[in-house]
Amino acid sequence: MSISNCCLKTFAWDGTPTGRIGKLAANPAYIASDSDSDSTLAILIVHDLLGWSFPNVRLLADHYAREANATVYVPDFFGGETLPFEPLIAGRFDEVDDLPGFRARNAREIREPEIFACAKALRDSHKTILAVGFCYGGWAVFRLGAPNDDSDGRPLVDAITAAHPSWLTKEDIDNVVAPVQILAPELDPIFTPELKTHTFESLQRRGVPFDWQHFPGVEHACMTRGDENKPGERAALERGKNAVVAWARQIVRVGE
């Protein structure tokens, strides 16, 4: 059995992000692109609690840009606020000051208009849009994949990827109509077995195309954290990256 070039690529651990800082709609954004191509594909990343400046999310953007021939945008959806990386990576949430206040300031109803505005802005410059959401961003990409009045009842994006989604409701799941990719760690107290089952059954029942990627032995947040001290996390991040690249290429082919 031959192995594709995509599967042979590795993640640039401890690398230096090579994109630039710009704007998308009214939000500051990290932007990565393949300078040697004229991409018709935009990938919008909705980040997790680690935020838009976390090195791994920017390195993922760089990989997506190179490997999927895309322009990738990572806007800041936390209004300029950042949380300390180290305690979040280690899961010591009690050490993060005013985490309940941070969550309240970035509630769904507060950030959804910004996220929608960014997706709408991409329609002016790109033929195809894939929205990728990690943890906090998971609920957001499901919302982007649902029918929207501002786009004649069509979704604002052409497909979505949700990696260990948080704040996701059954209503979000039942409303999505764009093709869905799920990156699901086995050990996830937030994207629970009940929600996983509901997602699988709802998508199948309603005929929504989907790609389900199960990651045994790893836990919530592994797809961006990639903690070398947690067994399997680095391999999970790399496999997740490859899965998104393959999904993006498939979406482009379908749209041609």
C-alpha cells in the first residue's frame, strides 16, 4: 500500500510561525498563505481557550496553508484578552484568574456576530470556505454550517471541522447542513458519549455528509495542545492536522 505525501509530513514542533498579522472584518487576525499559489480556498480557524496567539494554532495554520493550498485566517475572538498558556496546558484551571468572568465576556451571544462577520468577509475573496473550530470554536463552526438568513438560507461556509467541541448543543447539531468533519478524542468529558452518539445519529438521519475521526487513548484539547508529556498527544495533533488537510482537499474537489 502506498503512502500519500500528506501522510509523510510532520508537524513543525517548536517552529516559528511564518504568517503575518492583518485583519479580517474588524478583528485582528493571523494570516497564513502559500505565496506561490492563488488560492480559492479559505480556512477560518476559531481558536480554543489558548487563543489566537498560541504558537501551535499558528503553526497549524501554516501547515494548512502549505498542504491544502489555502489562505488561513486565525482571528482574535477574545477581544484582545489572553489566558496564561502553561496552567491551561497542564489542566490547572484553578490557577487562571477570573476564568468565569473570561467565559462570560466571551459568551456565545457576544462572539457569534464577530465570527459570522469574519465568515461573510471571506465570501468576497474566496470561492470555498472551510471553518475549523477547536474546543471553544466547536459550537461556532456548527453555527456557521447551519442555514443563515444573510446567505439566502445557505450556510456561511462550505464545510466545517470540529475538534473536541465545547458549548455545543443538540440544537446546534440538528441544525447543521454543511458537510461535517469530527475530530473526537476518546476521553472527553465535554463532548460526551451522549453528544457523540447524538451527532452521529443526527448527521446520518438527515443525510449530512460527514467524516468521523476517532482518536483512542487521548483526551479533550489534544488537537492543539500536543503536550509531549501526555502519551499520544503529539501523534494525535499530527493526525488531526493531516485529517483537516485531506478534508479541505476533498471539499475543494467537490466544489469544482
